[in-house]
Amino acid sequence: MARYPTRDWAALAAGVLLPLAVAAVFLPLRPSWSNTNMALVLVVAVVAVAAMGNRLAGALAALSAAAWFDFFYTVPFERFTISRPSDIRTSVLLLVVGVAVSQLAARARRLKVVAITDARYLAEIHETAQLAQTARSPGEVVDQVKRQLIGLLDLDGCRFEYGTLTGHPPRLEADGNVMVGHHRQDVGEFGLPREEIELRTFGNGQYYGRFMLAPKPESRPSLQARLVAVTLADQAARAFAAH
């Protein structure tokens, strides 16, 4: 079964109920308003749902808006039946425009989240790169990277092993993939492996050590987050190389 955050469940509920509420609130204006005006108001409701939720919520809102427009504002009233060709056209346009606009609004919201996330990642990388240039010892950079990795990858903990390659734990590769033996773990579907994961640090062809990552249950960091983690580990390697 699909897993949705609480915000998305609320958006799905709003997608069903908000167009109904808007249609009911404006019902006293039905004798004086044109159906086109009411359709535009319902499109606004659809956009509001899409902006706070996701594409599915926006699509549900568009369907709900078209249904309640038909029920309340087309002849015969209070029935899911349309008799006038002009009302049919308006209902179809409401549905089509509602779906299209809702998808655009949801995409805009998603792009905004990605941009904010990118800015945070870049700030962390920049901060660590500066520290790698000014730190009195590589240990300072290692400690900072450990703290960053815990938040970035949703970890229970993180430690650093100097120079050792004992055992064959799962490993986070330079391309962001997580390998368990010779097989790639689908982090999006299955999450991170339950055991510790190694993230190796290399600089100028030399191996310095590895970060040992202890994930929380159900940790599912994005590929982008995993690539940032690799970049942060590289900054630790540069600190070793500079000393």
C-alpha cells in the first residue's frame, strides 16, 4: 500500500471535500451568477488543493469540482445529469483545465522544494569544503562530516574507521548506489540495509578510512542526498591529503 505523509493525506481529503464546500457556499448566488463564473471559482479551489498537496490530490479536486458543478449548477439541479450543451462544454472544460492547472501547480510546488533542498545541500558542502582548508587536523573535518551524514541520511549514528577495510559490509558507492555484496539495493523501495554501511574516503588515489553509517529503520534517503554524502566524504579525504 502506498505511504503518504500526513500532509498528503490531508490534501487528498481536501481534494474531495473543498470543491464541494466551495460549490455549496456559493449556491445562494446561483440565480445571479453565470456558470462560467462558478467554474472559474472552482478552478481556484482546485489550484489551492494542488498547491498544498500533490498531483493525485489535484486530479481528485478537478474531478470533484466537475462533479459538484454538474450537481449544483447545471439543469436539472441536484442531479448528476446535464441537459444543455453549453453546460456540458463548461463541465468538460472545468475538468480539463482543472486537471491541467492542478498538475502545473503541483509541479511548481515540487520544484520549489527541490530548489530549497539543493540550496541546503550546497551550503553544507561549502561549509565543509571551507573547514577542510582551514582545519588544524583532519579529525575536525571528520567530526563535522559525521554530524552532517547523520542528518542527511537519517542515521542512528556514524563513526569513522581509520585505514581499515575489515569485513564486507554494504557500501555506499561514488555514484550514490548502495551495494550489498554484488547486488544494488533499491533504497527507494526497500530503504537502507539494516546493518552498518561503509562510505570510503579516497584522496589522490590513497585510501584514508571509511565512515560507518548506522541507518534508522525505514531510512530512505534520496539519491541526491546520497550523492551529497559522497561529496562530503570527499571533503574529509581532502583534509587528510592536506595534512
